[in-house]
Amino acid sequence: MTVLEAIQKSADFLAKKGVASSRLNAELLLAHLLQMPRMKLYLNFDRVLAVAEIDALRELIKRRGQREPVQHITGSTSFCGLEIIVNRHALVPRPETELLAELGWQYLSAQNPTPVTVLDFGTGTGCIAIAIAAKCPDARITALDLSSEALELARENALKNRVAQQIEFLQGDGFAVLAEWCGCPQGLEPSSPNGLPGISLPQFDLIVSNPPYIASSEISTLEPEVRDFDPSLALDGGVDGLGFYRRLAVGTRPFLKPAGKIMLEFGDGQAEAIKKILTDENWIVEAVREDYSHRARILVARR
Ligand code: GLN
């Protein structure tokens, strides 16, 4: 079997299994197997595959046919030009989230004086924190996640992309862990007045988050690649999908510098509801940005 025949056969099989962009997926997996850039396959269409290569490809295509995401099979994905390792403990980085990282580093690059500080709330693979760190060598980032397995992955990604020294990883559920981290008494609510004797809460120039934003009841309707392989912890935004925005609207406030900004990703059709949640908590919504498919996707707000 030649490279071209293998691609065609694999693409037909994947299409029957309901995989979107089946030809692209077949090419990506074969390129991964042969350890060559996908475009190089086109120069090798007539190459005859060895039996061992055909067997290995069959395994990869079978996994993809069972709707395992291509990024889980190849082990990584590209995010803002960086290679990010993925596994089942964190959401596979999405192209639309690149826009959040980009808005973040553009804002920080215009800040004076440096260093600037950033909180990434729910860091997952670490992709946003790592992309910002890579673009802003003066940024000091705190990356928070509830899942210790996700943080382990984020740490590995930071090391791989040589920005580990810029990022502090913190495990915990929400803002209380930040208060504890800086020595505030346990149980201190984030809304407690800042400036207890000898204690000051860390305040960031920028807080970014791509929180879980799918309504719990909608999770079962998602594509199998998302529903069965992304951790529900990274998807489930509660009854209406907006639980984390309510939390962020209140919880971020004591941790943001007076002139700082919050930048949040959200899902289709959620813009108006999130704007209301924020303005009800006295935030000024500065911008709602569309992603590359022209859907409102990122919100920028200040105090
Ligand atoms: N963007 C993801 C999706 O559409 C959801 C990510 C999230 O909940 N933050 O599947």
C-alpha cells in the first residue's frame, strides 16, 4: 500500500465513523507515524509503506475511529506556535483560546513599569500562562487549578517551553488558595477587606480565565471527542454554564490591581448574560471580541 492509498483508505474509514475532516485527520496521523511534516506526505504519495507501518497506522486510525481526539493520539497540539502536551487531565487547547492569550500579551506588553503579574484561573494544560510567559519575559504568572494532575501537565509544558521560572503553580479550589498562599488566615474570604495587619493579598495586572462554561445538561450532547475525552471538570459550568463567571465577578476583585483587567473566554450565546453578571458587580465591560469564526468569545473588563 502506498502513502496515497493509505490516506484514502483511512479517510474513508474515518468518514464512516463520523469523524469531521476525515482526510485531514488521516494525513495528520500518518505524518505523525512517519515523523514528517504533513505537507511532506504530498512529496511521498508513491512511497510504499512497510508492513509494520501499515499495522501501526491501522492502530492509530482505529483509535481515531473510536473518536479519540487526534491531539490525544499524537500526544500534543500547537498553541500560539508552541507545542503543548495534552492528556485526559486537561482540556485540549482550542484555536479560539489563542485569541485570549494574544489579547493578554498585547495588553501586558503596553504596561509600564515591569514586571507585570498575571493570574491564570483554571490553567489546565497551562497553554495560556505559557504563551503569555513566552511573549512577555517580564511577566510573572500564577497558574491555578483544582486538578493536581492538570498542574503536573502544566508544569511539564512550562519546562518544555522553557518558561517554568516565570510561572508559579498553585493547586486549589478558587480564590481561597491565593489568600492562603500569601499567608492570610485560612478561611479568609476573598471579599474580606485587604490590608489586614501585616498581610496583603497579591494583586495582579491581569487575570485571565477560560473557565468551564458548558451547561451541565448539555455535556451529553457534545461531540464524543469532547464529551468522552476532555475532563468534565474543565467543561461543566453548572446548571446554566455561567457558574464560574458569577464566581469570577466577585472573587477576582480583591486580587486585581486598581488599573488591572480581567479577560475571560466564554461560550456561544453567553455574551449578554456574562456582561450582565459583570456589570451587576460594578465591572466596566471594555470589549467583547469575536473569534476567527466571528463568534463573540472573549470579554475584557476593568474595575
Ligand atoms: N471550548 C470548549 C468547547 O467548546 C469548552 C471549553 C470550556 O468550557 N471552557 O468544547
